[in-house]
Amino acid sequence: MTLNIKKLCVGADSLSDLYYRQKQIRDNLRSTVHITRMFPKRFEEVLQGGSLYWVIKSKLCVRQEILNIERFIDSNGVKRCKIELNESLMLTVPHKERPFQGWRYLETKDSPQDTRIFDIIDDNSDQEMVSDLHNLGLV
């Protein structure tokens, strides 16, 4: 069974913010990665098609497919976890989330539906409308 991870996108105010942060990482490392401290115990389930769902401004609103997860030790000798991600940002039906630390597992059955792929050139203003419709229980 596929298992997902949800994580707060700390410091990002928008999807564009997340896009440009990841673009900078891609330009330096030639891949889209997210570094975190803890390694998921259920990583085998996550690697069976799981995604990383990002929470931006208290809304779970975008996901990225997880391609690989590996342990490594950083230059300071600290154990870390590197999550390699597909560079495409898939917009989802926004879902309100309470703050939490670190990351949490997210069962596929509890994951929001995809709406479309994020396009940095598009103004993505309809995503706010989808959020409003969801809050009204219409989506």
C-alpha cells in the first residue's frame, strides 16, 4: 500500500515561492531534493509511489512524487535524510491543516485530489477559487 508524507513548507508564502526555492536547488544539484533530519521508518511504503504533500500557509495544496529516499551524513557529521522529488508540482484541492513539527504520514485514502500541474507562467488565480469552493463544501 502506498503511503505519503506531509510536511510544512516553512517560510514559503506561496506556490511560486516553493517553485523558485526548488529551482535554485535544481540549478545547483541538478535534481530536486529536500533535506530533513529524520528518516521515515516506513520508507519502503513511501517508495511504492508515495508523494510529499506540502502545507503552505496552513493549507495542504501541492504534492510532489517521491523518487528516492536515502540516508547521509552532512559536512558537520549530522545524520540526515535526502528525499529526491519529481520536479513537477501537482496542485491539489486545498485542505486546511493545523501546524505540526517535522513531517507526518498521510494515507492515500486521506490525500486530497489533484487538480492540475502548477505552471509558473500562469497566474494560478483559479487555485484560490478552488480553495473557496472546497471551504463551502462544493468541491
